[in-house]
Amino acid sequence: MMKKFSPIIRFSLSCCVLSSLLFLAPQAQAAMGECRPQNGTKPYVFTFNAKYDDPTQNVIGKTILNANLQGNPVWADEGGTYPMICECPLVTRIFESFISAELGSGLGQAVYSSTSSTGKAMSFYKVDEYLAAAAEVYIAGRTDAYFPIPFANQTNGLSGSFDVQNSCTQNYGSGARGRIHLYFIKPFVGTHTIPSVALTNIRIAAVSGVSSPQIAATVTMNGTVTVPQNCDISPSPITIDFGDIMSSKFKTAGAMPDGFTPTNRQLTLACRNISDGVKVSLTFTAEPDPKISNALKTTNGDIAVMIKDGNGNIISPSNGTLPMNMTGLGSLNSTGQAEINVYPVNTTGNTPAVGVFNATGTVKVEIQ
């Protein structure tokens, strides 16, 4: 009798019964005294441009108070007010308000401490490698004063019964006015660009000690600081005539003609508005000779021109530098002197072709 086998398949079923449930998250409620901007955070942006002709202002450690209020004032009233909705202590009315100003993300570490024109302690925060800034924010109301950032919980002084506001939505202008003070970390030359710098974030509360989570206003600064400087080189142009040289005198590659004496030139700089501590030098630029790279190429393929400073150091035609001995730095006018010694050299060891040869280059002043 044949037995039949049937495959055994095991399976399991699982099931779940779901009921429809509605989960309702409780709506977040603002805490008593918190204020939020009705139309979003108010941005105050101003451009600060300053020019300082006095070299004593462009020195390490120099502070310039109220820099933004000199010349053409900025950050004096940058765009009016903004409405804030507050959780009023009296449900429908605000007595006084409390202002806080945080350090903006554009400010680095504190590098110097001083006092404001009203005697308040303030710190200067690094903006970049050249400048640091301290900022004061104006608070209106009955306080009517400037306060160095950062500060917290500063009242506007509207605390009397006659100061009660008739609504929990009020217009504020904190951040629209302020003062900028500069600190020179190190001197610089020409025009220095201040990038967009976030100075401060403003928060407002209707109850003392409350920190409102939403930023009411931001203050951002950009601009330039210019220290005009110039230098004149004398003689200008620098002309050197080697006179007549017998071609037979050029005997050795890399050497000057036999019996030749290098031509000496004294160079003088007359500079204006160069700060003390700044390094001044001359930079030489010309086409280098293809055979002797630290010499100037001439119109004669067998001759190049070598330049050395007063100490015998070769000045390369590829941005070689000649330091200047300056006197009077830090005053309105300063002067400097240096010397060069110039001579032709044979580049090939061959006797050069007879005729006139020339070489040209550029000399410019470098201020560091």
C-alpha cells in the first residue's frame, strides 16, 4: 500500500485592532511678561565710513569714542519703531518695559576695556585683526540714556501710574540709535573694509527678570575706515647711465666689466601720514634675465644689470625689496633713505655686441 505524504505548511497570523484616537497637543502659552515682535524681528542696518587724516589715530591701542557720530552721523535713527505684543501683568496694559541687548555673532573676544563718555564700563570686542568695537544702545522712555552692550533687564523708566500704556501692543525703538567706539588692534594702510558685523540682538519684556524667547530687533554694521597715506620717491625717474664700456672688458660670465665701479644712487622717500610701527620698503619689479635670474634683462643678450643694496645684498627683479630707514613715523610727515649700487654683468661669457643696451623696471613703495 502506497502512502501519500502531503507537505506540511505552518503559518501564523497576527492581527491588531486599532481604534481611532485623536491626540491634541496643548498650545504653548507665552509666559507672563514675555514680548514678541508683531511683524517679525526688526533689522537695523547702518553703514559706517570714517576717514582719519591724523597718523596718531592709526596706532596700536588708539580708541576713538562716538566714531559713528563724527562727520556724517549714522546709527542715529535707523528706520523708526516696531510693534511688540506682550503678555501684560495687568492683562490689558503695560507699565514699564525691560530691555536686554546681547552680543551679536559678528563680535569676537573682548580685547580692551574702558569707560564710555558717560562713565559706564564697556568692553571692545574684536571685529577683525585690525579693529575692535564697543557699542552702546539707546533706551528711550524716562531712562533716555545709552548703555554699553551686553546688558540685561534695563528698564525704560515708565513705572509711574501716569506712564501706564493703554494696550499690550506697543511700539519700540530700542536698537534704532546707538554709539560705536573703535579700538585699533594694529595699524593699517589705505582703506580697510569692515565686513557685515552683527553687533547685537535686542529682547524686550514687560516684567523684570523675564527673558523673551523671540528677538525684537537686530543691529548690523558695515563700512570702511580710511587712513590716507602717500609717499614720493626721489629721484623720479631713477636714471642710471653707465657711460661707454669697452666690450672687451666683459670677460667672465656673471661678473662686471674689468675695472668697472658700480654706480651708486641715494634714494629718498617723502611720506605723509605714516603711522609709527609701520614698515616701509621699496619693491623692484623688472623682467629677469633668462640666464641670471637675479639680474635685470637688457636689450643685449650678453649683458644683464645687477642691483645691490648698501649692504651688498642682491635685490631681485622679481619683487626684490629694499628696506628704508624712516624717521618721523607717527607724525604728519616722515622721510626715509636708502642706497643702491648698480652695475652690468656678462651673462654668457661671450664678448657682447657693440651698441647701446637698456633695461627698465618699476619701483614702488610698500607699506606694511
